[in-house]
Amino acid sequence: MTASSPPPADTVIVGAGIAGLLCADTLRRAGREVVVLDKGRGPGGRMATRAEAGATFDHGAQFFTVRTELLQERVDEWLAAGWIREWFREAPWDSSPGGHPRYVGVEGMSTVARRLADQLPFQPSTRVERVTRSEDGHWQVNAREYGGRDLAWTARHLVLTAPLPQSLHLLGKGGVRLPEESLPALLSVDYVRSLTALVTLDGPADLPAPGGVKPEGEPLSWIGDNQQKGLSPDRAALTLHSTSHFGDTHWEAPEEEQLAPLLEAARPWFGGHRVLSARIHRWRYNQPIRTAGRDFLWEEDLGLGMAGDAFGGPRVEGSAVSGMLLGRLLARRPRA
């Protein structure tokens, strides 16, 4: 099948998490042509919201904070536009009780990603199969829509914001060799895995305000009450994040063996109510435990950039700033 040729783009960005979207948005504001591709049905990455079983869950990042002026400018815009709201500033379990606002999307954590994607050329449900460099120094990006067309883009610049192992694998498939001096830092990046249980109850849960608990010990690292949070008003819906140790040791186990210990550990917060439904979501690249030690990667000779949590760290803000800084660099480059 011959690949279709979408409109040209100066930059193709692979990955519609917050890093990719803010890199693209920075370029859009500078008047540059950009397209964002993602294999998922919607944008957001770990800023993920899901509706099922009559409930709504934030099943990735639970909130985000802001400590940099660069992101604060955007957050002020998002507040004014009604995309986000403040959830809380302090909680009994808070590890950094400095009064930092904890922000959430008004329709779940994916709200910001969806609003940004609405303003961009965004191609969801599209798996990038191959990226190669042509003799004239342009990138050829070949992708396939799920159940649909083969697509191809030609671009001056390529930005990869997916989890780093996936990005390196994609480059390797296309025979793209990174400079030897860049490889040690990239190959040192490591991630932890996590299992998340999405649980509905037949009555309200019993979590203290503001609706989140960080249990001590195994197997839970977080319990979030999406009903108290205001996201799932009609159905009690809990998000249970496992510890990385539990995620690693139970990654290949049957779902019932993953669920049982998580449900038992969370039962004291069920308010005596019955579990109506429970399922597992796997986060293979939940958080980096070692980063590349820089804000982003830019390889001038290749016209290749990388950004995301592998560079900015595990917080939403780290990924966001990584993407914005790379976008600023590309926006300053001369036009073709």
C-alpha cells in the first residue's frame, strides 16, 4: 500500500504527553508548522483520565505543582481559561508542605492535554513504524493509523517524547545512530514499573480530606478518591497505585493475583462498602529513577530532539518544562 502524504510539517513530534504537546504548542505560537503523532486514542500520557463502570478515574498522575516561572505563565493561562483548578495546598501526608497549590484538570488530569491537542495538528491512534534520515538531511516518518491508512511525513526536525527506551528502539529500527558521546547518559536512564487498580464501590469511600492517602509500606503508594476529588460525583471511584516493588514482582502475574493484595491493603478506606468493579492498568514506564542529567537532548547534525521525563524528571512539571525548553530552541532556529 502506498503511504498517504499529509500536509508538510517543519517538525514532527512523536508522543502526545505533556512534553510533546508543550513543545508543539511553543512552536505553534512561534508560527512554525508542527504535527504531533501518538499511538493512543487521545493525548496526555500519564496525565490520564478514564471513564468506565459508571465512574471516572484519574489513573496516572494525580495532580501537578509549579515551581518554575516558565510553567507558571502557562498555568496562569490555563486557570484563566478554566482548564484547571486548585485541588489543595497541604495534606497530612505531604512530603513538601510549603503550601504549593496542587492543580488538577477540571474534567480530569487529561483536560490540559486535550485542550492543547485541540489547538494542534494532532494525529491520534497512529503508530510510528519507522523513522529514517534522507540524503538531503530530512526526516522521513512512516506511520500507520489503527485499522486505517499508511501515512508518511517529511520534516526538517524530529522530536521524540515517548519513554526513552521506546524512542531509542525506534531510532535503531531506522538505522539512525546517535553520537557516541550522547549514548552513556541516555542508556543510563532507568524506569520503575507500577500497577494501578481502578476500583468502584457501592458507597462513598472513607478517605480524609482532600481525598488522597499515601499508605506506609507495601503494596500501595497512593489511594485517590476520585469522588471526593470532584471527578466522579455519581460513583465512588478509587485509584490505587502500587509501589514499584509490587509492580516489579507482580508484573507478569494474573490480574486476580495483582488485584487481591491491593484491594486488601486498601480495604480500611472502603468505608465498609462493597467492591462493584476492579481492574488493573499497567504503567511499564511509570517514573524514571535515573534521568539523562540535562533538560532535553538536541543533536544539531541530525535535526533530532528528545524531551520528557527521562530528562526533566518524574514530576509533571519536569516533563512540561523539558518540552517547552526544546520548543524554544527550535523556535529560534532559522526558517527553511
